[in-house]
Amino acid sequence: MENDLTLQVTELKRQLEALTSAYYANNFTGSQDIIKYTRFNSRLKVPSYSSDASVGEIGEIIEVGGKLKICTSANTWTTVGNQS
């Protein structure tokens, strides 16, 4: 009977190690990894304006006249990519 308990404990340890490995396998260690592999599960809603907003926070995204813009420094909007 003791042998059965030892086998059960060994199997439970193995399963716990596998579960721990599976859990940590999908976690990232650095902020670059998070940014690189982030996926949206829903739509990103971007506010639309008729002209550049007068106030902007770095990283904020807006749409102006069909063009996507991002705030690159305080209150400064830059068109993203080559949009025509």
C-alpha cells in the first residue's frame, strides 16, 4: 500500500510540474515581449475629429479626416505610416 501512495505522490508531482510549466509558458518576462505579442480580443475604438485635437497625451491615437494619428509628444500629432 505504501508503494501505491508513493506512486500517487510521484504522479501528482509530475502533473503539478507540467501544469506549472504550461502556466508560465504563456507569460512573458519583459515589457518588450508583452508589446510584441499583445493581441486584441475586441475592437479598438479610436475617437474621430475634424482637425487635430488641441490637447494630446503621448501614445494617444485619434482619427482625423480618415487618417490615423498618434501623439508623439505633448500636444503634437503625427500621421501613422504612409496614408494617402
